[in-house]
Amino acid sequence: MATVLVKDTTHQVADLITDIRRGEIALPDLQRPYVWEPAKARELFDSMYKGFPVGYLLFWETGVEPGARQIGEGSKPEAARRLIVDGQQRLTSLFAVMTGTPVMREDYRSTRIRLAFRPADATFAVTDAAIEKDPEYLPDIGVLWDTATGRRKVIRDFLARLNDKRPLAEDEEDYIQDALDRLHDLESYPFKGVVLSADIDEEQVAEIFVRINSEGVKLDQADFILTLTSVFWEDGRRALEDFCRESRVPSIQGASPFNWYIRPKPPQLLRVVAAVGLDSAVLKQVYAALRGRDNTGKLSPARREERFALLQQAQEHVLDLKHWHEFFLCLEHAGFRGEKMISSQNTLLYSYALWLIGRVHHAVPIDQLRSTIARWFFMAQLTGRYSGSVETQMEQDLALLRDLKPADPRGFTTALDRVVHETLTSDFWSITLPNALNSSAAKSPALLAYIAALNILDADVLLSTTKVRTRLDPAVLARKGVERHHLFPRKYLQKTLGITQTARINQIANMALLEWTDNIAISDQAPTDYWPQQLAAKKIPPEALARQLYLHALPEDWPSMGFESFLSARRTLMAQVVRDAFLQLENATYHPVYQVTATVPTQRSTSTVPSRRVKLSQLLDAGLINEGTVLTPAWEDYDQTAVVDDQGRIIIDGQAHDTPSGAANAVGAGANGWTFWLADTPEGQLSLDTLRASLSEES
């Protein structure tokens, strides 16, 4: 006879809600955050009201001992006895609508699910402004289950409001009251459930889930670990989610996790926590450890508490803002200046894990650790170290450090540097890297490493005195700053050389960083035509030109070379530049100097207008702002908004103002308008003064 590891149950809605409130049922984000649209919740209540079946609920017993509490100091709630595996969206909808509890969306927004009910014809609707004003609707059905208000009062108030609109006959009042009573009685609606035994492992649960789930959502190990965290350490999971949410938006109130490199998700940071706290990259092993399985496979509460304690200690380090932001200085040290230069988030996250291990477990001095991790990250990103079997590779990297004694800074840095040098061999630089540059991929690790190399070597933009690193500052708007330009222009290749394949035209070796004004001037001319013209116009000193030719990997006679010969020669030169930059990272005297990134002003600025008179229309012509760009004050005590028109004027309440300062005076600020107004841009809010400075750099 087959082993039965499930049992059937029936739950009334009111009991389910009570069990959730008491913590008997954990309602974690096992299938990701709440993803239903409000219309789906409306359909659920409509089906229940009509008596239709709405599917099973699938629970999983956690196997915790009676009275077990969550980890942490002080009085903590008991650990949940059951997890909701399938039916989370339905159960979340019921709980949120009937209790008024906000839900967390995928973008971490907190929102209420408000459903309305029209008892005259038993119609459910998603509440909006029109329904809110319509007395035919009860605009928020959740009030029916609010014990503080009371169902009878809710019904009396509804009937009184409706009677004010139109007199109701006695039989109609009775019908409406019966309909609202029937809606209230949905708390007795029976849900069929299946409970999986605690003896079932996570792989069996995942298989059962996939087989019964019509949407085919696949659960992974991170889902199960986050679920366990919800059961045994809810505060820890909430801290992880809060950190991820706060990393998405800059804060003007104080330090925050916001950065220019990554907007992490909880499962991603979970990998870092596991690597630092449990010395493991294999999440299946992490899950087994957190469940508390001993060598015999039995669940051990003591072992579980021990593992969660390690996880708790590690997460404190992972979410420590000092560690978090200090790590990002390693990426800047390595020449990577923002999210667009990161081809692998796994590389970033596991480099952060190694940084924490070096800092926390081995007490490596900050300066030494920064250089070591900068070299490691440069190598790992360039070679795609974490792009295949990610867990296997990181497990091998962690194994390199397991034999080290605690607080062994030299052993730590030596172990990582040895891997770096064994990976970046002379054959890599002379053969592997040039071959990797034979690509047209805009996110190629080889290309991004070359751009990082230009930052490390403090390169100028080609045919310019502006630094590449300045143009790549992620906090500065540069919509029309620097562009990747075809050295052999597209139309020249197509019309003159007959090369039409996009993959050939857009070869990495055919692209160079050029200021947009120069790109326009070059247009579609042959290199033999535009290059002498540009050199004559720019009048770049010979030494500076020689350095630009070297850094931008241009053979001296490149305009007269055949296209394929040029590509081959330039790939070799680009690889040499990358190698030279990496050697610079090994130089103890190397310290990158970057300008402070732009920030949104939070108080009155005292900066003055530069001597060069710039008009708002010039920002418009340069594409730094557009017609319709919204302007808001930088000062907190002003809330008037404005908009830019097609002539570069600022429109406030229908009145046009020719200058930013005139517009500031119009709202009573009496201030320098260039610093007073913030422009909404794709890169965030930037002051007009910042945009003007950007334009001045291009002149």
C-alpha cells in the first residue's frame, strides 16, 4: 500500500483568518509577493457569494514542536504550525479584504485591496472614486467584518444613505439587508484543504505544487528558505525585504541602502547571508541545515536554533550600511561606475560575500581588502566566473578559504590573488580576451571591462578633454553626453563596403566613446575623410593624441586599414589596454579619484550663476530636458510645480516665464532659479544648475 503523506481538511474562512492572526498559519511570500490584480480578488468574492468552488488550499506542516518560538530577543510569537503552499493569493486576498490589512506588491508598494458591493443586483466591483460616491454601493465590504463598528450599524448606515438618494420600499430594504447578511456570512464559507506531512521534504513539496498548480509556477530553494525564515525569524525576513525596498529610492533623510549598482531582491541577498553565515552556496544544503536535520536526517530543534543564530549574525553584517557602501568602493576602484557596467549581478553579490568574509572573519584592513576585492571582481566579471553553475563555482571559491584560521588577513588575500593570477594568464590576455572582443553584444563582459579600464587609466573621451569616468558618472544626467560611435560609420560600411550584417557593423572593435556633438559632425563619412578633419579642428597636442590613440586602441594608420584588418588589430590593442589597467589595480599606489556624484538639493543653495550665460532653451536644444519636463522646487517649503514649453520657457498656472529665476520669483521664492528648480529626468530629479554644468562641459 502506498504511503499517504497528506490528509484532507475543511476550514471556514473565519477560522483561517483567526489562525493567520494567531500565527498558526504562516502566510509568507512563498510564491513571491501579492501579484493578483484587484479584479481577481473581486472574482474570488463573487464566486464565493454565488456558492461556486474556488479551489483547494495546500498546507505543509512545519514540524515545529509545540510552544516553539521565533528567534530573537524578548518575547517572540510562536512559530507557525502550518505553511500555505498553494492558495497564497486567495488566502491573502481574503485576509486583506476582510481585515483591511495592506498587502505588499512586487515593487514593495504597500496598498489596500478595497472591494465594493451593490446589494441591489449582487454586483462586486473594485472600489474607485465614482463607486465611493455612489450610494448604491457599499464601497468597502471589509467593514462588515469590523467588530468595532458592528455589522448591524454598517447595514443601517448603508440603508440610510441609499434612502437619501431614493426612497426604498420595505420589501426592497429587506432584500438589500438579506444580501448584505449573505455577504457577511462568507466568513462561514468552507475551504477544502490538503495538509502535507512534515515528513515530506522540500523537493516533494515542490513537485506536488507544480502538479496541482495550474499556473505552473516553480518553487526554488530560495522560496523555501525564505518561508522557513517567515516561520522561525519573521523579523529577519522583514528586515531583508525592507533593505531591498529602501535600496530602490534615494533617501534625503539619512543613510540608506540606495546605490548605483544593484536593486537587490531578498533571494539574492539570502545567498550572501548563507555564504557568510553558513559557509555554503548550495541553497539545498542551507535549507536542510536551517530545518535542523542532524546526521541521521532527523529534525533537531537545538540544531535549527544554532543555524538560525548563525544566519542572524551574518544578516546583520550583510545589511550593515557601512559594509554595504564600503564594498561598492571596491567596484569604483575597479573602474565600474554603475549598474549599466554590471553584466552579472551574481558576480557582484558573491564578491560582496567574499568582501564580508574578508572583513568580518579575517579582519583584512579596509585598504588592502578594497584592492583585493577590486581585482577579484574585475577578474570574475571579465571571465564570467558566476555565469554558469553559480552555486558550484561559489562553493569551490568558499572551499579555498575553509582551511584558513580565523583572522588570517594574509591568508585570505593570498588565496584570492592566487585564483586571479591563475585565471588571468598570458594566454588569456593575448588569445582569450581578443577572441571575446569579437562580439557585438552591448553587455559583453569584455567590453565592460575595457570601459572599466578606461576609467582606471583616467582616459579622455576620444577627441575630447572630458574624462570617460566623468561622462559615466551614474548620478549625472548624460542623455546627450557620450555615445558609442561607429569608427567605420554604418552607412559607409553599407553603401561603400557592402557590409550589411548588423553583427559586423556593431562589432565592439568598431565602436568608440565619443561626445555626441562630435558623433553628429562625423556623420557617415569615411574614416579617411573625417579623421583628418577632426584632428585639424580639435588641435590636440601630440602627446595627448598619442595617449588617446593608445587608450582607445587605435592603430596609427587605422583610417586607411581594411575593415576586417582594423577590427582584428584593434581587438588586440583593446586587450592590451585592459591588461594594463588590471596591472594598475595591482599597483599599491593606485587610487582612483572620482568627482562627487550629484545629489538632489535638500536645502537652499548659495551657488552662483557661472559667467557663461546659458538659456533654458539651450538645455532643450541639447536634449537635456524636453518639452513637457516637470519642474519642482528644491526647497521643502514650496510645493508649486511648473513645466517647460517648446520654447524653453517655464509655465506656471498658465503664465510663461523666460528665466528660471523669474519663475522662482513668481512663486515667491526670490531665489536663483537654476538651483531652485529640479527637473524630472529619466535619471531622477536634477537641478537645472547641474544640467547647465553638464552643457558647459560639452562646449
